[in-house]
Amino acid sequence: MGLLYLGTPLSWDEAKKYADHVRYHGITQFLHIWDRLKDRTGDELLWGDEVEYMVVSFDNEGKNAKLSLRQTEILEKLGSIVDDICLDCDDKVPIPTFHPEYGRFMLESTPGSPYTGSISDLISVESNMRYRRCLARQHLKKNEIPLTFTSYPRLGVPGPFTEPYFDPSGAISSHSLFLPEEITNPHVRFPTLTANIRRRRGSKVAINLPIFFDEQTPKPFIDPTIPWDRNLYSEDSEAKGGAALPDHVYLDAMGFGMGCSCLQLTFQACNVNEARRMYDALIPIGPILLALSAASPIWRGYLTDVDCRWNVIAGSVDDRTEEERGLKPLKNDRYRIPKSRYDSVDLYIANDWANRPEYNDTYVPYDEAIFDRLKCHGLDDLLSKHIAHLFIRDPLVVFSETIDQDDESSSDHFENIQSTNWQTLRFKPPPPNSPIGWRVEFRSMEVQMTDFENAAYAAFVVLLSRAILSFNLNFYMPISKVDENMSRAQLRDASNSQKFFFRKNVFREGSSRSSSVASSCCSSAVNGDAPRKEKKLRNCFPTVPAPENGVQKEPVEQEYAEMTMNEIMNGDGEMFTGLLGLVSEYVDTLDVEEKALVKINKYLDLIRKRSNGSLITPAAWIRKFVRAHPAYKFDSVVNAEINYDLLKAVDEIERGVLRVPELLPEDYTGSDKDKGDIGL
């Protein structure tokens, strides 16, 4: 997460003095990258995943499952183990890497080297993920388990929920009523980030999730676990003063959001224009896959009426002042800012004839001076506005040692702001002095309990990205409808109960499915024979020209409709083949061996069944487990015993010991039988 310097972080009062300096030099750094690499093209597909774990310490005698705060010790051990895994191996062996995250109970893993466009790499992802999990598990204490679980259910409850226990009264960075200081990664960046968000905002963050009203839940629900009368910090009165809403679960610290685990994917594009096109195409997909991967219905020991983490994280880093939130007239601040700096994307950015101005239909504040500077440098309006919008934010962590930088060789000031705009997608310029190209990061999905599921979602997104480029697909619809989809995606059982806005005709004007497939995704025919099938996932495709007779524009409102998840993913049985249908058509253009095709189809079948409801989401399974537990009193409370049994069951599901046919395929194989492999 972000940039981990070894240095002296400035307090907010000091850091804000350098905000304009960081912004100015950040733009300078971006322009140096732009000048060097704007014409770079021909990069092959390289991609990777990031999987986040929480480390849980199990007390089997006391039937309690608490968060282990040994991140530093664990990472040191894993670092030395990884270094020794393969001293004499071929450089192509992807030795995994483990990284710190915000929560001291969290680990992040990546494959070590990027996957390519080969089919063999695509189907190796699950084995790679499983190897990483098993490697981490081997080097934890016997009672510790790394779980890919989105949100620890009892984070912030009264009493011990961490191992060891720390009292929240010492939360000098967040001033939280619920979370101790020690829950945060000790690197100075993280407590400084926490404190500076609070100080810039002028109050603690305030997140309120609607309680799930069960049969015995009190009405109205006034949370008895909030220490209403604590008087240690100046913000302690905020809960009683209205920050904590009736009938809601109140969260008051960055750790509630940044302590969540997720699954993220990053793709290298052929060039900057393809990266922008891919970015735009995946914007409407973000809410859909958020709903389909829903995995977090329990917060601070209560069942809530939401299934996803997104609004929790958005609220947890919301550093906007009252003026910026529109609660007071602008006086000391420059902008009214509609969203937190962690939220859904605000702008389409591709210079594409299919990208109509009407699609960017929401209010998006931007720094006009930065916009003009970028325009004068030769950037187009859309990309200039995108960067200028990101740069309305202040840098939250400034290190005294890095205030002055070489703008030609560093991008740290640019990344200071770019990397703390946490959106559903991120458009990522190449780092200076690096072979890495223009990239897109897909960030909306919740992490799943098993590596099979995580690999399935990863494979689906990778294949969908290729189908988008191969078939010249058009998913554009107004950003306001994407925002509405984000809201709907987080509701309880959204994948079954909600409809989502989606484009009705995803093929570009003047093209048909057959012509798109034939012209874009396969090698040319020889002597009238059928086109040759591709042996790997391509990354570079010809630019799609606008229709010769001009673009025929119908009203934007007629281009999209409300659809069920099943219709979006599996088709409506009439005109729209569904995203899975498009992916399957793309797979048909590939030269795939039977064994690999069987695995790919297993992944797509999981997505298909989650979409049509024949398999439930992790959130639905978690809610069902809690409500069926003998210790549950139908009062929305998830006590320590329920939490222990739930997390034990999650581990048993992952290992293949506990069979849950309503959640996973019946032939699912867990890590007890398959420890994964990286090609050693």
C-alpha cells in the first residue's frame, strides 16, 4: 500500500505547507514520463494479482479467534525463507513476494514476477496463489492461519480481539473508540496517514452501516457497545453528538476500511491509448464484480444490511473538510468534492470516438491551473482533466527527506497523490527508469475464501479484458449510472435482488459480432482457410476507426437498461449474449489444449453459477452460517463463539475438509490435497 519511505514524516500542520510544492513537482514528474513514453508501443501482456490475507490466532480451548499482530516478525521470516527457496533456480521461476499492509494483522502476496499472455500462465494462477498461502502457513505459529477473508467480523468489539490485547485508549493516531494504536502497521507512514486524515478533516471519520434487523434485534437499535461517555480525546463526544446514527453500526477509524482484504489485478497495456481504452471499458464492470464477489456482511460484531466493504473503506480515508463535503459554504477550501478519495471512478479518459461527452455526466472538480498546464504541454482534454481532478487532493504524508527531488528520475511526488486516490480502477503511468509500461489496475473485487475462487475471478477479468480489445467492445454508459450501480452492489444479496444499469448493445456501430471476431482476434486466413487461432493472449490491436458515414447517435438514455446480474453475465436470451458469452467466444478464438480448456471452463462456470444464483456469494454463505449457529440469538450479534466457528469453517472450506456445495463446486479440491506449485 503506497510508498514506504524510511524517513521523518511531517505532521499535518507542517505537511500542508508543502501541498502546492508536491502538486507542482508531481505534475512535472508526470510530464517527464509523458514526454519520454507517450509514444511507447508494442508492450506484451504482463499482468499480476495481489492477494491480501488476515492472520488469525485460534484459541481452541477458549473457542476464540483473534487477529495476530505479528506482521513484522512474520514478514521478516517469510523474507528470509523466500530468499532461500530457490538459490539455483532458473530466473523464470516466479518466487513469491510478501508485503506489509495497513493492518498489523495483514499480509499481501504477489507472484514475484508477472504472468504473461501464455495460456499456461493463465491456468497457473490458482496453483501460484495456493503455493503462497501454504508457504505463509508453514511459517506461522501452529495456531495461526492466513485467511483470505475480507473483513474480520469482530474488529473493534469491546475486550480482546487481537493477540496480544491492547486498549483503544492509546489510539493516539486515530483517537478511535474501538481500535487500538497497535492494530496499525508500525511503519511511520501508516500512523501518520491515519492522524493526518483526521486532522485535515477536522474530525474523526464516521462510517455508519445499517444494522440487519433480525427477529430479536432491538428497534430502534442504539449500540450498547459504544463507550458514549469516554472523555480522553477531543473527538470522543462526536459519537454522542450525532456521528453515530441510530439503527446503524458506527465505525470511527481508518483501520476499519484499510484493515479489509481484497483481490486486485494489474495489466500492462500495449501503449498509453490502449491503457486508457481498457481503463474506460472496465469502469462499468467494477460494480458488477463487486456485487458478485460480495464477502463482508459483519462489522464490529454485528450483522449489517450490506454485503461489501467499499463504503467502509471510502469512509475510512475520507479526509474532506466540512466545506468540501458541502456541509458549510466554501470559505477556506477551494472545492466542493462529491466523493472520498477512495471511491468509484469519476471520469472516462479514452480518446475514443465511442466515448461521448454525455457519459461524463457528473460534477467533477479539477484544478484549472494544472489542467491548463497539461493542455499547454500537449495533453488532450480528457487526460488533462483526469490528472487535474486527482490533484485537487492534498498529499497526506510528506517526508522531510524527500521534499526536494530530481523530477526527471523520480515520480514520488506524483505517486504521493496518484496512489492515495484509491478508486475502482487506477490508470498507472510507467515508473521512471523502468521497463514497465502503461498499466491499468482493477480494484473493486472482494477477496474470496479460496484460491480457486480468486483464480476464477482473476481469469475472468483477464479474459474479459482480451475480449474487450479483440471484439472492440463498447461498455460506455453515464458515470452517474455506474455510481448508482456501486450503491446497489453493496446492498444485501445484491447479485440476486438488484438490477444494474448496463449497455444494451456492446458492439460498436457498424460492426457485428462475426465481423468483430474475424477482423480483430484471429490471425489472417490463408488460402481461404479459417483464420488461425491465437496461441496466447494478445495485447496489441489495430485502432478502430469511426464509421465512414459518421457516428449515428441515439439518446444516451436509450443505450442502456436495467438488467439482472444473470442477464448481464449470462445474457438475456435475445440480443445480449452476456459477459460470459463474450468471454467464451473469445476463448473459442484461442488455440487451447483440452486440459487447459477444462480448467478455464471450471473458472467460468463458477462465475456463471454465482451470476445465476445456483451458487451463493461468500456474503450470503456467511450470513446463513451465522443465522444457523446454535449460539446466535437472532439479535444481529456475532459473539466470540460464532466468530470462532465461522473462521474455523472458512479454513476448513479452503482446505477442502468442509464441503459447501451451495458455495463451491462439488469437485473443489482444497490445499490439504493440493499445496500449489511455482514450477520448482
